[in-house]
Amino acid sequence: MNNITTNRMELIAEMLQKNPDDTFLNYAAALEYKKDNEPQKAISIFKKIIDLDPDYLATYYQLGKLLEAAGKTKEAIEVYRSGHKLAVEKNDIKATGELSEALLILGDDDDDEAW
């Protein structure tokens, strides 16, 4: 980790001590771990976010990508499907498109709602 990343992570960790279930802070921490090439830590936090706040839509794409990279394609598809369903419910066109594309790339485009 470089100094800026270390300082940012220290700040996030300090805030998380006071507010461990804060969705945004957990998301920020997961992105820092992802950026620092610590995918297992990022995956763990993204899963925690889904448990804490299943409506936090951005988490699904990020988690799915990390699972794909880890060779956990089946689990990634499940995460993308859950996120896609939520995106459709929220009428979030951008997220629906991103998650549909991720599913299409993995060959899981048999869902009539994908597009």
C-alpha cells in the first residue's frame, strides 16, 4: 500500500470502529482492499454489506467481478442475478444493463428479463 492508500484505509478503519455497520464505509473499505489486490478481504466485506443492506445495489457488481476473478463463476452468476433482480425492482437502468452484460458474458443470458 502506498501512503495515500494507507492513510485512506486508516481513516476508513477508524470510522468503521465507531460505526461498524455503516454500509458506505464498508463499501469504501472493500474498494480499498480490491484496489490493494486483497480480493478475499474485499469479497468478505462485500458479502457483509449484502447481509447488512441487501438494497445497496453497487455491491452486487463489484462482488460478482471479484468472484469471477477468483474462478467462482457459479457464485458470481448467483450474485449478478440477485443484483439484476434488485436493479429491475429499483428501475435502475444503468445497473440493470451492467448486471445483464455480466450475465451475458458468463453465458447466463437465458433470463427473459435480462434486457
